[in-house]
Amino acid sequence: MSSSLTCTRLTLFTVAAVAIQITGLSFFVFGFFPVKPALSGDSGSESFRAPMCYANQNESERDLPPHELQSLYQELSGIPPLYDRLILMVIDGLPAEFVLGRNGRPPTKTFMEAMPYTQSLLADGTAKGYHAKATPPTVTMPRLKAIVSGAIGGFLDVAFNFNTQALLDDNLLGQFSKIGWKMVVCGDETWLKLFPGLFMRHDGVSSFFVKDTVEVDKNVSRHLSYELSKNDWNLLILHYLGLDHVGHIGGRNSPLMAPKLMEMDEVVRMIHASAMMSPEDNKRTLLVVVSDHGMTENGNHGGSSYEETDSLLLFIGSKSHATDSASVISNDVNQVDIAATLALLFGVPIPKNSVGIMIPGMVDSLKDMQQLRALQLNSWQLLRLLQRQVPGFQCGSHPCDGFSGDNGYSSNGIMEKFCRLYLRAAALYDSWISTELSRSDSREDKSEIIAAYYEFLISANQWLSHKATDKPAKVIAFGVMSMILSCLIFSAVLYSIIQKSYFGEKRLSNGILTWHLDEGFSLSVIFILVISMGSSSMVEEEQYIWHYLLSTLNVLLLRKTLQFFKKDSTCGFFTLFSGHERTSLRASSIFTLLISGRILRGWHQGGVNWTYLPDISKWLEQSGTDLQLIQLTSVFLTIILCLFSLSLLRRKTKVILVVGFHFLMSGFLVLHHIVKYRHNTSVPSSNAATSLAQIIYATLGITTVGTALVVPWVMPMQISNACSSDHEVSRPFKIGSQSQHSELRDCLYITGWVYIGSWCLLQLLLQQPVNTAVMLLILVQIYASFLFFSQGMQQQKQWVEVAVLYYIGMAGHFALGNSNSLATIDVAGAFLGVSNYSTLFSGILMFIITYASPTLLLLSMVMYISIKNLDIAASTQNADSGHVLKMTLGLPCLVSLTVNSILLIAYTIVLILMRNHLFVWSVFSPKYLYACATTVCILIGVFIMATTVTYAHMVLALRRNMIASINGTR
């Protein structure tokens, strides 16, 4: 294959492999992560009757007026509504432990004092508090769906969170609308997107503009007095976003957290005093205070840790309806229980897909028979879901009639268990109703019935919540096979290029290619990563693997360097040293990599399990270090390093002066933004700060794109040796080729450093202040790597060098505080310079921040090509353009694509094997989303690299032909 692999065929094979990979990945993702199927239609009067096979809603119900339908529901349910109106107050991102404490311990003194009125309601029993466990992904939209529908959403809801669509599944708001309720919403506009046209009054605010912590809540509270004075609504939804935004900006311990809690406490006081303590229309009002999710110490969310899933649930009723029991401050319930509980409290059918359980203690004021009736209705709802989940489930005169050993389910132990538990509870309930004993004398019987019902409800809830969705096997198989095929194509083409590149080397003896230790370890890195993917703990703490493997590889390179003291006078851009000084420089570069790598390793305790351990970032924040000084130092040193690198180019042209000037101006703009606007991240961005950030984006973009497009056209053409007279090129090739490669080398050198410098400046603007030093250290690692690779060690294979750069990028990804949890995504930076929320623009910024390090290393490949690959491309006599491009781009592109492809297909197989694992949705699935995003990052980086080199080569070839044509006419 190596002899026939031309540049055209290489391109076709690579493009085909990329297309096959994208196709296979798309099929697998939408096959393995389908949107969870939901039962169509809405619950109606059939929900108040025992489940029967093929029971459908009575069509005549749909023609009933709302008030008649409400009367029908009350008559069939046998439970009088306890309340007339509902106020749902959502405090976005509020962890339950801020209000209820944790593990039996009260909240911290600061948080207790921040919410005195709420704490007084809990103390006197007016409020009931619960820790409502949310399921991952812990982002707003899927959590709101769970609250109003009681259903477990699909995992890909995390993607739909940024582009909310109308909720078509059965839900509480739809049930309330059917009985004629009037509804009002103020706050997060997600409600308006989920329920378009349902609210008679509304005032929505964007939930994604996280820099705003003040106005976003004032826009809600300004309507509060007016709405509390009105009596034309039945449901009032207030969704406060400020606390979540405070967390994103400053974390749990932000100085703005306590004042924000005080603000929320005042809202609770105002509602309780106005609408509940002294209702003018004698309507009974229930205030439900909930949070959609919690937050980590850094204020982020999306994952499955306790801090993220610990959401708040408070039921606050008037004093006359409070129970005599003490407030419950440690009860654990599920967030999906809210829908079923509210449906039973307000006398509407439980939503059709609800897997929730009635929260204990919420119907204590009802008569015993009514309390048991509520449990019966709840059990019927889950029984219907079980019937739909198990095809062929027998129905008869009784829901579980015929469910015996001869009906084909004798081996289905779990279904037999459900049937047995339900029949026991139903039998106890029937016996209790038919007994002639006094109800006051049968308290023990009632407790036994309640316990029996909850035993069934809890078991059914757990099974329904964790049941794996049926996945289309053919679609998944096609996706996997496509990704395997693309991986094989990448690997075959890469092997062909490596074989061709090193065929003439002395190390190829008798057809056997010998290996050095660093080369073998570079390959073993891939296999170690593949093996580690099968462990959930290794997935959660993947950063340790990357740091360890990269450090080990650097040590092996240091060992190899010290073994070779041979002088080397190869021409290169960094030929400032000769003789033993070259070896010293290589050794110094490796030591720089090791030292900077160790600092990066200790900067963040990433992952999930060890985030509480001390690290450099925590020490800087807790010690009161001026982070602005770190930002300014990082920007200043980045500017100095990039300008110095540009000055190393031997050919001092005006192009360098122009490029350096534009880069310097961009750097000063970033410095100005940090000095003027980044000193206090708790203050919302002003219009001036937004405008300046947009100017910086435009300046960096114009400088980068302009350099890549213009430099090949203005680079002076010459016919001379690329090396100075003191450093002649030892490889024979034509003068014309030398000249063309020299100009191409200069173009790529300038463009490469502009890519690197502009990307670093952009990251220094977007990243959290504590991470700016990390970006500087990653840049230092790139510089040290280039110094090491440019010193002409002939024993060093270039695919190893490209692999090292790839590994540096991935280790830097975790050094910036990223992990395989969705909670570590930096949302705050994605709104810098955004005046009006844009899903696309903010999503791009979020991607740029998250994949800062891998993208930087891919962009630096342009610079790497300029100092390494052009010498190899020129080493062949009569090399044409196709050969130059193949030898220039082959290894940098294909090594990255192949390594990523191997890891992607390996993790795809791991995910399939772990599809029934307990942590499949909380650990393995988020990791796979990151693997998909990494693939996108690699493809974008390789495309930019290939496009830049190809464009520069074509332009220079065109100019050379034009010059030759002009000279020929003369």
C-alpha cells in the first residue's frame, strides 16, 4: 500500500474515514441515548379505577366543561382537595443542605442566619422540609420536566437544555389546565418554552446569562405584590435564577450567597404573610419551594455527586393545616415524587408517566380512609406502568390475575415480587374497609397497610427508574461497525506513511523495524487508557492516568537524550546551539516539561472523589492571593514569549513587524479588560465590558484569519539556501525546492505562532482567573517540546513527537480543572462579551473554554510542521507538491485521528458492556459525551491544520509559477 499511497489517495482515504466515523458515531449516539419513550395521552378518570388491560380514557370526558371535569375527578377520587391554589417557587441551584442541613446536622450558622423566616416555619411545623434527590443530568430543563411530570427523562436532555422544546408528555400543568385553572409565571423563560400559550400572564427572563445576579431576580419580584393581590389565578410559578448565577460565578462560598439567601427568605415571608396567613378570599394556598438541582463547591452542576443532586423541597401551608408532628428536616425523597404528591393534594389524575411516590406526611390531615385511598391511587399508577413495561402482562378481574407459574412469567422473579407485594397491600386494604371494627381501634392495621403499600411503591419506583430503555440493536451495531471500519482505515493509512517515512533508515535491518523504549511506551499509553476505561473509578479520575503517563514518557525521552551526545548540525529555526550544548538544551527542555507537568498535576484536584483535597488553585483562592496579578503576569509573559518566538525567524521581513504589532495590540486589549473589568467577577458585566470583549474577539479573529490568508501572498520569494552559511543543509535536493520549502516554512512558522498566541490570549480572557497560569504553563510546555524536537535527534521518530504533543494537550485539558463530570463545565465564561443570549454563540464559547488545551496543541501542529516535517518532505529528490503535502501533513493529522479513533471505539464498546451498570448514566455516559466532544475537537483541529498548510503551499506554488512565467517571457 505504501508504494501506491499518493497524496490524492491519502486525502480520499482520510476524508472517507472521517465521514464513516461521523456517520457511525451519530447512529450510535441516537441509538444508545434515545429520548425515553413516554405513554401517549393524558391521565383521566381511568386513573381513579383499578388498572385493566387496554383501558382507555373515556372519550366523553374530553367534551366536559372544566368545572364538570373537576367535579368528576373529585367524585371518583374520594379525596377532597386540601388546597385551592398553588404557589410554586423555584430557587434555581439551591442545595437542600443550605436550608435543612446534612446528615442530621443543621445548616451552617451563616446560612441559618440568612433565612430566619424560613427556619422559623420549619421549627414550628408550618413547613415540611425534604431532601429531594434529583437524577442526572442535573441541569434545569430535565429537572423541571421531572418536577411537573414525575417521569425520568432521557440522558440527552442535557443537550436539549440549551434549546428547550414544548413538553408534550402528560404533566401537572396540563392536568390543571383541563380543570380550568388559570396560571401565571414569572422568571426563567424555560417555562414558557415548555408550556407555550398556557399562561394568562407571564414575564420570562433568560436562564443562561449567568453574569447577572441582581436584575434577573428583580424582574421576578417586581410582579410579586401585584400577583399576590389578585385572585384570578390558581397557579403562580416564580422561578428565581440569581442564586444559581451566584454559584456559577463564585461557588458555594461566594460572598453574594448569604445576601441572595436573605433575598429569597424575604420572598418566602412576603408570600406566607400575604397569601396564606391572611387570605382575603378564603382560598387555601399551598406554597411549595423547590430547587431544580444543587451545586458543587465551585458552583457548577450537571453531574451525579451528592452536592449536585441534593435539591430542596419545602411544603409550606397555613398554620391551620400544619400537622402536630415536628418538622421533618432529614427525610429523603425523590424529585419525581413531587408530581404525584401535588396531584393527590389537588384532586387531579397523576400524570401518566409518573414513577413518583406520594411523599409521607403530606395527607396527614385527611381521614384514615382517604389517606389509604391516596396510596391505592398511587399504587395503581405504578402498576399501569409495570403492565406497559412487560409485554403480555396478564389482566383479568384483578390486575394481577393469571400471573402465575403457567403464564410464562415463572422465571421473572422481579415481576412476581411486584405482584406479590401489590396483592398483599390490596388484600390488607380490602380487609380494612370491610371490617366492622372501629377505625380508632385499628391504628396498627392502618400502619401495616401503609407499610405494605410503600413497600410495593418503593420497589416498583426503583425498578421503573433504573430500567434500561430498549435500544435498537441494529442501529447500534451499524454505528459500532462504522466506527471500527474508520479506525481500521486510519490505522492502515498511518502505518503506510510510517513505513514509507522510515524505510531507508539504518534502524530497518533485514526488514525488521527495531523499537526504542519511548516508542513502545507511546503505544502502550493507548492500551493503558483503553484498559482503564472499564473501571468507573478510573473514568472519574482519568486525569491521574494522563499526568502519570505523560510524566513517564518525558522521563523516557530524558533517558534517551542522555544516551546520545553526537553532534548534529541539522538546519532549523532553533539552531542557536551546537555540539554538546544541543544535548544540554534537549535535557533542559525535558526538565522543563517534567517540572511544569508536576505543577499542572497539583493545580486542580479534578475528578469526583478527591476534589476536597488541597491543591494549588484552592490555596491561591483561600490565601487571598491577588488573582488579577496572576492574570496580568500570565498575559504579559505570553505576549513576550510569542513575540520572542517570532523574532527567531532568520528572515527579518516586514510581515513579522506587522503581525507582531497586531498581536501586541490584542494583548494590550486583553490586559486592559482584565485591569478594568475582571477585578470583581461578582459584579455583572457592564455594556462597556461586553463591548471591549467583543472588540477583542474581532481583533484576535481578524489577526488570526488575516495572517493565515495574507502571509503566503506577501512573503518575499527568494532562491537561496534556507540555512545560513554556517549551517548548510546536508540533504541534497533542488535549489527550487529548497527555496519553496524555505518560504513555506517561514509562512507556517509565522502562522503557527499567531495561532498559538491568539488562542492563548483568547483563553486568558475567557478562563477563570485561577486558570490563567495553567494556560501559561501549557504554552511553556509547547515551547519546551518544540525546542526538544527541533534539535535534530535523528533517532527520534516523528510519530512519537506528534503523540507526545497530543498527550500534552489531553493532560492540560484536565489540568484546567476539567473532568468527566458535566459539573466541571465552565458556564460563566461562555457569556463574556454576550449582550443578548445566543445559544449558538454561548455554546461555541463553552466549547472553546472546555477544550482549550487539546485545541491549542492541534493548532501548534502548524508550527511543528514548519520546524520538522518540511525537512523530511524535502529529503526526496524531485519531490512534487503531492509528495510534499503527504509527508508534511500525513503524520500530524493521522496520529491524532488514529489515537482518538482507537479511544473512541474502545469506549464505545465499554459503554455497551456497561449498559446495565449502576453508574451507566452517572459516570460512563457523561464520559462518552466528552469522548464525542473530543472527537469534534480533533476533527476541527485537524481540518484547520490541513487547510492552513495546503493553502499556504498552493499559494506559494502559484506565485512561483507566475514568477517563472514572467521570467520566461523576458
